[in-house]
Amino acid sequence: MTKTPHAAPAATRPTRWTALVLAGAALASVTAGAVLPASAAEPQGAPVAGTARVHRPVDTAALTALMKPGAMASGAMVRVGGTGPGWTGATGPLSQDPAANFRIGSITKLFTSTLVLQLVGEGRFTLDTPVQELLPGTLPAHWKPITVGRLLSHTSGIQEPCAGFGQDEAPTPEQVVSHWTDPKCAAPQYPVRAQQYNGVNYFLLGMVVEKVTGRSYADEIQRRIARPLGLRHTYSPKPGDRSVPGPVLADGGEIEPWAWAEGGMLSNGPELERFMTSLLRGRLLKPAQQRQLFVMPALSEGAVDRFSTGGLMRAEIDGTVVWGKTGSMGRSTSGVFATEGGRRTVVYSLLPASRDRELMRGHITALVGAAL
């Protein structure tokens, strides 16, 4: 394993395509108790601040032990950054290049929510705007209004899809959404009683971005986030582009990027760190929208993984609050988390060897905890 200090700043497609859309980050979730918000139209608490503290040095011994290939993972990459000295390492079959590229899966949702909040800040729409007004005819006429804020916070009430695609199909966003809106599908829960993670929320948000801006989702990622932050390897691939440009973190085979605004982007450790730090330090959003990143909705109470209006997952590990997102694609499961203001950041990607979700949750919680 390479262990490099640094200055702070197979896979085939799943047979059941709905696995990614519905489960998203569930396998890799680090929440030992997460907390996050909803639309302004529903009860909300005050913004929840992270636990401020002076970080101890990175526990490199614990990280090295946890990253050793074994029963939990056949290999892992971890990058620790922030305001102090950082650390990076890789084990097993993963590339030793600290800037190796990989598919980030549902971490893509953080980029999508950032675009949406930027558009809210520009007055294009509000968190209380029904998506039916922005995408007329997309949702069934008998569905009650679902606001942008409820999509962001996974409180839309939209249920599971009633149809799926075959392994070799590459559905368009509109086709994906149709598998939740088919007349045979159950209508959204109303009133919504709980936060329920659902990837279709972010397909709809990606469609909103394109409709409102008149540009493609991929172009808006470049124009609003990647180019301003100098992220040269972070992008949403075009349909049909199944490649990962080298250096590649792990051989995941060719995967059609149909997951799009929900989970189709590529990036690498240094650029995810830069993005997360910039987001938490207010460099991408106006103050009013920045506050929405940390507002927790009442409907998140009791959820295993809890999300804010800004789409951030909130977790508390050994008394330290972290914000971020997990994601899975192909063989890999990954995540990016940071403490308040980006004082300590951690990016990881690993190749799970265990199918036990709770064991993996505990393993990743320990991994992130050692990085804090």
C-alpha cells in the first residue's frame, strides 16, 4: 500500500437496474445516526451545526489496518484532507495513483443538488415550486403537487417503480421516470410520513435543470461547477460513453452512464475533496441556499439515512458530525464526507468483499472515524 502525505487544499451493469436507483448509497452508508431537511412548506428546524473541534492527527495505523484486503473489502482507497496535513493510501488491486479516476455513483446527487440550489438562488424557481409547473405533463395529472424541496430532501412520497429495464438497455431519463409514473404504479404517499431515499427524485431534478436552463445537465455541471473549481476530471459522460479515462482507480468494466443526474458522474479523490470543501465553505451557493444544506426536516426523524434540503447526508461518528454522500457503481462503493467548514475531509472508494450491509456500514463508519 502507498501512504502519501499531501498538503490540504467489473463489473457489469446490475441485472436489476432499479437496484442503484432505489438503494443508491445504502450499502456504503456511514451513518451511525444521520440527520438532514425538506421543503419550506413543511415543518423545519433551525440549521444544524456540525460539532466544532480541533481535529486530532489522522489515525494512520487504524486506517492501514482497516484498508488491508480481507473479508470486508478486497481493496480500498482513502484520501484525508482539510486544513491540516493530509494522507492518502490505496490497497489491493486499486491504482496507487492518488488522482486515479472512478465512477462516483450516487455522490453525483451532491452535484445535482448544488445546481438546483444555484438556480433557486438565481430566482428561476423556489424550493416550494411544484415540479409539475416546471415539467408539465411529466407526472400523472392525478398526483398531488410535489415541490422541488421535497425532491431534494427525499420527502416526495414517490413509491417504488412498478417496472424495470433489461440488463442491456440504456434508458433515457424520461424512460426511467416513466417506470414510476406508469398507470400501474402506486401513487405517491400522501401525506408524506417519512423520508424515503429514492433515486427518481434526482432524475426529475436533472430534468428540471435542463428545462430551466435550456442546456444539457452535463454542460451545466461544467459551466457552473467543474470549470470554476478547476475540476478537469469531474464530468457527466455522454450516453454511450462507457469508458473511464486513465489513470483508472479500479477495473470496473464498461458501464453505460444511464444513471445520469442520479448517479452517472466520474471524478477522483483530489477533485471530490476540492468540490466538497468548496461547497461547505460557501463558494458555490448564495448564503440563503447555503443554509439549506444544513436544515433538518422533521420527516427525517427515524430514517436510517437522513438528508437535508441540500441533499447532504448527515452522520455523527464518535461525537463528530460529518456531511456528505455515499455512492455505488459497478464493483465499487465510495463516499465523500467533511466536518463543518471542510476542516477535515475524507474521500474513500473500496471494493466490497462482504454482502452483509450492516457489517459494511460498520466497516466504513470505522474507516471514516479513523480519518477524523
